[in-house]
Amino acid sequence: MEHDYRIQHFSFMTELARRLGLVPALILEHSYTYEAFGSWWFSYKRAGRRFRIVFDGRDSCLSLDEGVTGTDRKRVVEWKSLGSRQVSDSTPDSLLSEIVSLVTKSK
């Protein structure tokens, strides 16, 4: 069914939020675009810094960016790329492991 992918995505994000809470990292924002090959992104805060992870569903690519904040140190004014890589296994369990590893290394 068409709705299955969306349900799987939000179940995935629920599990991701649970795992990141153990790191600790706090998810701040999230966006999912079903019509763009299931692409999504989320931003998070860890050790006082802001980051964003983007998953490009068409190319199965994960990217990590660091937020550059404005003078108020709260609002991100631009994202600086820290790297990206294509993932060979984009199953939920594999992606969860990849993302938790990226988040754990970012501080």
C-alpha cells in the first residue's frame, strides 16, 4: 500500500529519536517528502552545536551538515557540509546504525 512507506518512515523516526536520546542528542526539526523518493532530513543539537542529517532517497546518500548560527546563537543562518556518502544498505536498521554513529561522532 502507498501509505506503508510513510508509516515506516515515522516509525523509523520514533526509533531514531529514542536512540538519539541515549547519545544524548535532541532532534529539533524534521521534514519528510514522500514525493521526492522518500527523502528526509532532521536537525539536532548535541553538546551545544546544531547539525543536520539529510537522506537523499533517490541516491541513497546521507549527508551531515553543521549549522552556522547568527549573532543570537539560536538561529541557523547557513549549513556547512561536513561530508556525505552513499549508503549501500538503506534498510531501517542499517540507516539507524549509520545515523547514530554519525551523531555520536559529531560534537
